[in-house]
Amino acid sequence: METSLSQHLDILNPAQQAAVTAPLGNLLVLAGAGSGKTRVLVHRIAWLISEMSVSAYGVLAVTFTNKAAGEMRGRLRHMLGSEAEGMWVGTFHGLAHKMLRLHWQEAHLLQNFQVIDGDDQLQLIRRLFKTLNVNEDRFEPKKIQGYINRKKDEGVRSAALSHVESAYDQVAIEVYRHYEKLCEGSGLVDFAELLLRSYELLKNNVELLTYYQARFLHVLVDEFQDTNTIQYLWLSLLAVHAKSVTVVGDDDQSIYGWRGAKIENIRRFEREFSETQVVRLEQNYRSTGTILSAANALISHNGSRLGKTLWTAGEKGDPIIVYAGFNEEDEALFVVREIRAWLMEGGRASEIGVLYRSNAQSRVLEEALVRAGIPYSVYGGLRFFERAEIKDALAYLRLVVNSKDNTSFERVVNVPPRGIGDRTIEKLQEIAAEEQCSLWEAAKKALERGIIANRIGAGLAAFVALIENLMAEMVEGSLSKLVQASIYESGLLAFFKDQKGEKAQNRIENLEELINAATDFENEYPVENNLSPLAAFLAYTSLEAGDRENGQAESHVQLMTLHSAKGLEFPLVFICGMEDGLFPHHFSRENPQSLEEERRLCYVGVTRARTKLYLTHAEKRRVFGRDEERRISRFIREIPENLIKEINRRVSIRYPHVQTPSVIPIGEEGEGFCLGQRVTHPKFGEGTVIDHEGMGERTRVHVKFDVFGSKWLALAYAKLEAV
DNA sequence: TAATCAGCTTTTTTT
DNA sequence: AAGCTGATTA
């Protein structure tokens, strides 16, 4: 091991070495983009363990993303082997969750508490709006959700918010208070709650706090500029007596202010952790000189920086290419053209990153890539475990683990349809309110008392029996069997199988994939001490599986938002939609602070590129279905002209959105219908094709008949003829 | 109760 | 352009 460590040290530059081998104490590493900060962090841990005889047991290493945590774990295992065991390495949320699981009683949680994501949280708030009679138009649920999360990120409970002037805040606090109660009763914990609860756990338990403070003598934090107040407090509580505290960050890459991140925490660290040593990593190993100059020039427009200038020993490289598209389709065509050229010259698709400000931009780019036959994958958008059908299946499982979970109950009691509508649910809610019990118990009581009978009662009884069966299976069966059972026995799979079309097909595949995921989980994850496999799996789905499917990234062009590009690098990078109002986003224009954050986001994007960088914008763009004139982003203007080469548009301007009639492919070549085509049906008479979905035998068409109204027909069976 | 439809809002970024 | 909500209809 020791030989390998000194070998490793050899490949570090002086600044990196200084950071890795800095004497114990408080250390702040200001690490520019591409300066090898993860490497420094990993080496510092290795150095602590092998040179300073620190026990791995005493090391706490915190990151923001699961990906970063996984990478760190992997590298540590590689460098230290079994010596790495006993460390706590994970995300803030993951580690907080771990603590809450270990000490659920002291944290005043139910043993089987469940973690909910933002969507679930919003659902809960929506329901509270109804029960509390809050006007959805005046107080948007999303805003209130933001309010609650912001307060939690600041470490503020509703109880601490008693006297407030504004009427809006009054309502927000009211909802917050009820939301806390609701979560408490249902055993639900949201993301922000994980952190806050874990902080309170330590704060209110001298014994636990003493234990952890004595244990974690060496604390390391990645991406420190992204910490919010509660994370900072959590850390300082744990680390006040630590022998070494190493934080690594880059104020220029702070892009999560909207989520409560405080760049000031870097300064605060210097202030509050005594005698902090500061090391700057400014040598960049990633990008060409030109790209770095552009990045430096751009970021220099921000005030209040800690100050850092990247440099490289490498080549100047090619100029940055700026392209003005006629519209967003032309922009996409240009991107495709340049990708093609790259591939023709022997470059690989996986070396290309196409970045944009907002997810909505991906569609046009995707269409162009599909037409060009270039394989791509999109990061972001909806993640696997966030898909509706997956959440349905998981809601069954959540209910099995924790019958108090009313949200899950409501989600699936009538999915697939069992004849249980709003009125029935209202009845159950009344019972639950009167008897102070969960909806699940209310349902059982209602059945016992015959309050809900007949067809609806039968449906509800079937549901209750189903869940009880699954509860029994949980005790004996394996995790994957249980997941399988919940999908099959609930009728969820059959429900989608009955439906035709691409969407339904996808859902079926996703549900099958969920069973695979459970099987993998079973095989790969060791059984946690006090957690059932199912509970562990559910925690995993909401907490750890958040990262994108990165499986087949090998041969694909990568499309993603600038936010999710942080930490990655590509030889070839496109940043699309460099337009005023889009990037910087118009929501950020009002206050200078968020404009600076946008600029940092741009800085992050630019510094993703190794050798070639394209900045593209469109002069016209469709926004909400309307063509809008667009102006070039100020960020392009902030890059010195001598670093830029503008590429002129080709002469042939293709006018936008020429509706090529979509031909429905069926059977032999030449057959098929167009949208808008007049057709005739033996029974329904004449009509117009207005939509279609699916392919081949599964093709269905939506026909608006003159007399019989509109109907979906399976093309393979309906005897449709063109008029 | 379930399915369909018209009309309305939406698009910032996510652990 | 697309997805969602609430109203209407079967």
C-alpha cells in the first residue's frame, strides 16, 4: 500500500501535494474546475490513513451526489483495499438517512418511516390545501412547497414561526404546521427533513452527539460551495472536535443557490473553524488555453469572488465556435452537422456533450439526432423511479411496509380502477378523522360495519385483501418475489396490458424492469442491520437511485442540462440556446445575485470542454408555441472576441415547421394513412384521421367520425379505407 | 364512476 | 406543443 501511495503522490502537482499532505487541522481547498479536486480528496484520505495512522473508522466523507460518493468509494477501495472499511462515505442525505435509521427512536420517528421525493411532497401539500380550504390560485402549492423547504433548509420549524406580519406567510406557516403533523402521522420524511431531523437528533442527544464527535475525528466535504445552512450546521456540530476538517470547493461553480446553497459558507468556514489553511488549485488539466481564457474572462464579470485564475500548461487549441441559427431547428441541424463531422474524423459519440439551460430544449435536439440516426441518451427529465407506473407499484409496497402511509393508500386504492371514486375516499377520510386512524384502518372498519357495500364494497374488499396478502408475503418471501407479486396481483400489469399503444408497452417494460431492479438490489446490497430488505429497497428508490441511468452511455452522445453536467467533461461540448432570456434565464434577470449564478452556470458549462467548444443560439425560437425574436446571450459578449470564431449560416434557409404529413406505417409499403386524411369505416361512416400511436400491429388511429364522434381504432382490425 | 373533451397553464435548474 | 384540470357526458 505504501509504495502505491508514494507513487500516487508523485503524479500530483505541488499544490495538490500541499493539499493532500497539509498538517492536521482545518483545511480549505479552493479547487478550480478540472484541477483534480476529487483526486485530492481521495488522496488526502489515503494519506491520513496510511501516513498518519488514522483509523478508517474515524473518517467521514461527504459529497452531494450519489455518483460522486460512489466514485469516491471506488477509488478508495482501489487505493486502500480493506483498509477503507468502516468509513462513512456518502451524500448528506444518505448519511443523514443512515443516522435516522440507526436512531429512529431518539429521532422520534416510526421505525418504518419512508422517504418521499419532491413529487410526493407536492401531493401532500395539495391535499392539505383541500382539507384546509386554501385557495390554490392565491397560494400555489409549489410556492408553499418552496417555502417549507427553504425554512427547513434554514433549520426553522413551523413552531418557531409564530408571529409574522404578512397574510401570505400566515397561510404558508399554517400549511407548514399541518404538513409537519401529516408527515409525522404517516411516517413520511422528505429530503429537507432528513437533514433537519438528523441535525436535531444530534443537537438534542448529548450522548449520541458525543459518540459521533468522538468517532469522526476526520471530516471531509466535497463541493462545499453547495452546502446550505442546515448542512453547514450539521457538519459543524459533528466536526467541532475533529482533528482534521478538509473542505473542497469552488465558489465559481456554485449553482444551487436556488436550492438554499450558501457560497458564504466557504467564508463562514474560514471564520468559524480556527486557523484554516487555504490551498488553491489553479492548474487545469482538462481544457485548452483558449477555453480557459474564455472561462476566466466570463467569470471575471462576477463581483465578490474569492479569486482564482485557472491556467494550463497545455496548448491554446482551437477557437470557440459561435453559431447563430435561424431558429431552434436550424440550431439543432448545425449541432448534428458538427457531430457528424466529428464522427467522420474518427471521434466517438460518447465524447460529445450537448448542454442546455432547460430540459425543454432537448426535444428539438433529439428530433434532429433521431433523423440523423445518431445515438444519444438524455440525462435528466424523468428518472426511472419517478415514472408514474413505477411510483404506483412502489406505493403498493410502501403501504405494505407502513399502513399509515395515507398518500400511498390514496395513490393506489383505485389504480387500476376498482370502482373506488372520490366519494368513497371522502367517506374513508371522514372515518379516519373521527377515529384518528389511517385510511387503511378506516377502510377495514368501513367494510366491517358495512358502511361501504355492494359493488364498491367489493372493490375495496379486494384491495384490502390484496394488501393483506402482500403483507403476509413480505414476512416469508424474498424481495423480488414481493415486488413481482405487487405488480401482478394488484392487476397493475394486467391493467396496462389491456391498453394498446406505445405508452402502455413502455409501462409494461418499466414494470418488468422494476422487478429486475429489485433482484439486482437483493443480490448486491448487504442486508442492513435493522432494516427489512423491502424497506431498504424503498429507501434506495427514493434516495440513492436518483442518479441517471448511465448504462449505455458508451456509444451515445450525451444530452443534459448544464446543472447535471457539473463534474463531467467531454472532448467536444455544445452549449445550445445561448440567448438572452433563456441563458441567462429571464427569471434570473431581476436580481444581480441570480444573474451571477447564471454566469457561474455558464462557467461550469464552458469548463466541461476539453478541446472543442461550440456556443449556439437561435435568432427565432418557438416559446409556448409562438415564434419569438431572440437576442444573443450577454455571456457570449463577455468572452473576448479573439477567442471566438463565428460560423456563418448556410444560405439555404428552411422555413420552420413545414408540416410533413405523418404517414402511418402499416403492412406493405405504400399503404397507410396521413393525419387529416378522410377515411370511411363500415359501421361509423366517414371521418378524419386526427391522431395515431404505436407501430406495426399495435398501430392505433384516432378518427373523428362525422356522425359518431371520435374513436380510437386498432388499425389492424378496423376496416378503414381511404376516401 | 369512468372516459372524454375543451380550455388553460406551463418551462429553470434537483439532492 | 403538451400536459393537466375541471366539467361534461355515458
